[in-house]
Amino acid sequence: MAQGRKGKLNYRCPRCLMREIDMDMLYDAEKAEYYCLRCSFVGDEAEVLRLNTQFREKYGARTIRITEF
Ligand SMILES: [Zn+2]
């Protein structure tokens, strides 16, 4: 899977997730930061993980989509 200029891991933008928008962030290797082109969120990996965890705890099962039966 080619990922171009994206980081080794693709993280969703936590700020966009809050608005139910699925937006992959790009990775700035020089600053070691992830950034979002849509909402201009910038954060390092720890910040992104923290916000994503927060999001999951807050919205919990609401974000789980049933794709298998
Ligand atoms: Zn965003």
C-alpha cells in the first residue's frame, strides 16, 4: 500500500473526527508532527493518540459500525 508522504502510520485527524469527518493527516518528518489539511490541526504523535483515545472514550460504541454479520 503506497502511502506517499504520509507517516508510517496513518492517523485520523481527531478534530475532524469530532465532526464525523474521516480525514487522514499528513506527517511532517522535520517537526515530527502530524497535521491536517482540512482543519489545520497540528500535533505530535502523543497528542494525536491522546485525542483519539479521548474521542473513543467519549463516543464509545457510537462510532462502531457493524460491517459483519
Ligand atoms: Zn482535521
